[in-house]
Amino acid sequence: MAQLVKVPEFELPHVPWTLCAWLMATGSAVVAGDSLCEISAGDISVEAVAPCSGVFHRARLELDAVLKVGDVVGEIRSASER
């Protein structure tokens, strides 16, 4: 079963975040804690990380997409779910 990767919770829950960079390509093998994408709000920049190991699949988001806390940026599937 796929594990969703979401914009993490921050102390600024109502601030819009922007997708700045993809750090992993769709189909990349990842381990828990790997950085998947970079998001920012103003001068704050953070990375969304893999919550588990598996194969990363990006959501259909363009760079500069506006995001909010909890938005899905991708999913991690097991190798058998490719």
C-alpha cells in the first residue's frame, strides 16, 4: 500500500508554500529520511522527506505550485507496486 508524502506541518499553518525543486525523480528508490522536494515560504526553505523506504512517485505538480500544509506531493510505493 502506498504511503502519501505531504507538505509537513509547520508553526505557520496558514502561510502558502511554493514547490521550489524536485530532489528525486519518479521511480527513484528511496529510504526513509531521503529528501524528495524543496518547498519554501518567503525566506524559509525546507525539504519534504520520505516517511518510509520504497519507490517515489511524484504528484503531478509543477515547480512554483502553491501548496498548503497537508497537500500531497507524492507517494512511496513498495518495489512490487512500481
